[in-house]
Amino acid sequence: MLIIPNLDKRLIDFAKSLDASWIGAVPILPKAFCKEWDCHNNTIEYVEWYGGVRVIGYYFLEDTIRNDYIAILHSVVKTYNNKLIDITPFMDERTHNMFCICRNQIPNYAQQQISSY
């Protein structure tokens, strides 16, 4: 079973291993034009229309059966007032993602999922 994890030392250490500069809960505020599983294009389009900055990082899920974390490459938006928001809808209607910001903001789509920690 996959769930949104709480911020704990293991998760912080995992984020650090991904060269994260920040980790925390980001609210999900889906926009009508956004498509599920298309976060990178969703954020690019949002920034073109409304401003802000696209932020690349990973969101985390906890695999309670395997007792590890899964990091999934993801993009969110930093708004004009420096708030992070996740504009991509999720089928499970979650209200937030545990997200880390990558120091290197160059997208690397070759490695979209890093599993186990």
C-alpha cells in the first residue's frame, strides 16, 4: 500500500541523497486545464499564463509493504508570493504531497522514479 509519508529522519535522509535543498508538504490546488500525470507540462503552461516559477523535485510515497520510500520526479509552481503549490490533479484526491526541491533545476526525465530507501 502506498501512502503520503510524514516527514521523518529517514525521509529527510532520502531527500538529501537526491541532493534536495528543501523538503516539506506542498498543497495540491489542481487547475481545470491540468492533466493528471503531466506535471511538467502543466507547470510550464501555468507559468506562461499566470507567472511564477516552475520548480523541479520529487514527491514521495511510502510503500508500507516493502517498508521503503519511492521518489517520483515532479514539478510544482512557486507563485509570485513565494508559495509552493502543486497544480496537477491526483486520482486519489490527496490534499498535499511531501515534496523536495532539487538543487539542480535541470529536468532529467531519464530517471523519473527512484525507489527504495
